[in-house]
Amino acid sequence: MDISSYFRKIAVKTAIVWVFLGLRLLLDGNMSGLAWNEVDVLPVAKQFADPSWIASDWYLNIETNYRYLFQIIFGPAIVHFGFLATSIIGRLVCYALVAYGIVLLGEKLGLNLTYLLLATVIITYQGSFQGAIAGEWFVGGLEAKAVAYGLILIAIPLMLNRSYILMTLLLGLATSFHVLVGGCASLTTLGWFCIRPQERLGKLRQNLWLLLGIYLASGAFAIYTALEQLLTPSPSGNISPSFIYVFLRLPHHLNPFAWHPLLWLKFSVYLLLWALCIISLHKKADNQGPNLEDYARFELVEFTLIALSPFVGGLIVALFDRQGEWLQYYPFRFGDIMLPLTTCLLIACNLQSKFSLQNHKFRFWLAALLGCILFTQTGIFAQRTIACQDFPTQQQDVNPQWKLMSNWIRTHTPEDSLIISHPWKLANFTWMTERATIVKLKMFPQAPQSIVEYYERLNNLSAGALDNIYFGDEELDQRKTVKAISTGFSHLTTAQVKRLMNKYQSDYFLTDESPNLDLPIVHTQTPYVLYGLPND
């Protein structure tokens, strides 16, 4: 096969995988706070590009150097094209990267298109549950880590193909987009080299400085962020930022003791299937002798094993890290993705070995399965496309009443208004109303001092509910936290609301409870009530 035919084949396969990803994920909860993080990330990117937009909002004005490259690229796009259009365009770019990486990986592993699609569907059609246990995902919404994972998926087959210069460039760019995701992938790659340095580095051992220079240059946007995070002292106080980070806000990612038993079962199944695939691969190699494709599969297994090393270390650290000082660095993140990804690919490899496509009956049923999936997703995609005409809708967790209320707030209140709103509900408040608010549970800062203020704001808006939990004797539980915050906010008295309005210099108070405050009602759109400052 000549070079032009090879690239045409790769392009066609990439386009097909891209279509499968797009039909499933492109219009799945754009700007929704339910599955992805666009409701958090994209407003910050817009404010970065246009500082005059909601200039008085506390969260939007927090320094976000760790997403600098992402904001440079997508911030201006949001200003010019809007949130929905940028979400769609950005997702298409991310899906193209992921599709290309999966196709290159499939080529290296010897997977034909049918089985490659089967593996892709298994892992990506789970929506935001693509990780093994720790809630990680690599393809879905538009954010910095989605771009980083796309670059990493291209870098892995380049690594297996010994194209180290381009691989290093992509890993550096991935680190610039997301320092933790790109950094974990880079360290895993370094560990992969260390297993067989003479065999894997070859002549490049004399040019390691070249690879280091390429990585530092392409990863330059992450260097300042990493140094700032490591060198910034933790603020003094009764509660540490790392504790808030790990145990209050992100236990579903970072605290193994908070993971549901069903997730542990899922993780165990992945481990079992992964082990069975490896055993089958070894048997095949022993019986028939290993070929180049088998060798690439073994190397991918080694890469995944190294990626799981921090995962195992995190489980051990969790036994004694009571303040989250080590767990805050996401030891489970990269392994949580690599285990399911490698397992699905190896399952496809084993199925392909056992059931040749020359078997017409099996080929028919496999094609029928993929055809049904394609037909179903096309219908769902068509419905979502029609719904986009009324954006935002239920896909964005927006009901008609909230849409009317947010429109009224945007058109009838001053642009510099600061409105106290529910700290857990209405995660879309900022971009829907284009007005500042106090704090949202979903919008979580990263700098230590900002994390402490985030906690204090949540605690103030819930009448001290967080203090009652985290300085009490109750067991830590995120669902209990959400319930306590909601209950505390819903039971605020008129005197407490007045104190909050004075403290934060707010002119309005928004609630979805029945009118029971002794304050002037500015506007009502049942069940939402907007109160104003008292006349006295």
C-alpha cells in the first residue's frame, strides 16, 4: 500500500469514528451543569477574553493561569459566536483528535474498522462514566482536559511507533492545556521508557536534551502554573484547602472511601477482563509466536500498568492522608481512563482473533448491532438538533419558568447587579442571567486562598451548614453536604438575608421557595421569586 492510499484509509476511518462520537456526544448537555463542566469553564473563558462581561462576579475574576492556553483559543470564539456554537465547534475539534488517536492506535494493534468501532462504542457511549471508578472522562464536553486527552491519544500510538519527537511535542501541548492530565501522561511515558531504555530509546539516547527541550517549549504554559501551585503556601485557618478540595468538593474523584460499591464492582470487572485479555494474548503468542501487532499490544499493556501505579499509590495514601495533601493531585485520573480504554481495545483484539470476519453469520450480527446503534443515535441526534432551536432547554437543565425568569433578570436589572442565588441549584445562573452571584457549588476555584473563600461563601449562604458538618462528628458525605447547603439556604430568615445582602453589597435575592420573606418582591415567575432591598 502506497503512502497516499494509507493516509486515505486513515482519513476515512477517522471520519467514521468521528461521526460515531459526534452522534453520541456532540449535542449531549451543551452548557449543562449535569454531565460536563462547560457551564463552569466556558463562562470563565468568555470573561477572560472580555473582562467587561459580568465584571463584578467573584468566581469569574479568579486567576485561572492553569487554563491559559485553552482560554486564549476558545475565549474569543465565545465572545464572537456564543456559548452553543463554541461548544459545538470545540467538541468537534476534540472528537477529531480522539478519533484520529483511536484509529492510529487501532492500526498499531491490528484492529480492523469493525472491531475498532465496537471498542469505541463500548467505552464512549457510556457518556460521562468513561472511567473505571474515579469518575474521569476523556471525550464529551469542551474543556481543557478534553483537548489534552485528544492530544495524548495521538501521542500513544506515536510512542508505540517510535516517533518520539512528535510524541513529545503532543505530550507537551497536552500538559500546556491541562497540567495534571498532560503531566500524568508524560510521567507514564517516562516510566515506559525506563522499563527498556536501550531498546526503546535507541539512537535518541544521545539526543535526550532535544526531547526535553521540545517538551519544555510545548509545555511552557504549564510550567508557571505548576510552580505557582507548588510554591504557594497554604493559608492558615481551621480547615485546609486540600481538605475542602478532596473531601468536600471532589470525593467522587479523589476519596476512595466515598466511592459507591457498584463502582468498585465495575472496577473489578475491568481488572478481571484486562487480566483475561492479557492471558489470552500470552497464549496466542506462545502458540503462534508474537508478531508486530502482538508486540504493540504488550507494550500498551505495560503503558497501562505504569499508568495504574499512581492509582495503587493513591489507594495506599488514602489510608492516612486525612487532609488530602497528596490526594488533591489526582493520583487516580490517568489510570482511571487507561484501564477501560486498554481493556476495550484488547477485548476487540481478542474477538477479532477468535471470530474472523470471514464468518458471514458473525459478521452479519456484528454489522447489525453497529447499524442499530448508528440508527438509534441518528434519531436521538436529530431530536437534539431540533431542540437546539429553543436553546437552552431541558438538555441544559433549564425549565420554561427559569428561562423566563433569567431573561427578565438580564433585561430588567442593572448590568453590575450582584444577585444572591441558591448555591447548589441553578448552576447555569451566570451565563443565563449575565449577572454576578456569590458562589456556586459547581464553580470550584483552584488556588488555595480562593478555595477557603469558596468554603466561607458556601457556609454563609447556608447559615453555617458546612461548619456543622465539617467541624462536627458526622461522617463526610457529599450528598449530605448538598442537602445541608440546600436546607440551610431554604430556611434563611429575613434578618439573615438582609445581613447577606449587606455583607456582599447585593441588591437582589433569588429563591425558588414560596414568598415568605419580609422583603419587597421585584418579580415573580413561579416558583422563582426575586426580592429586592428593603425601603428602609
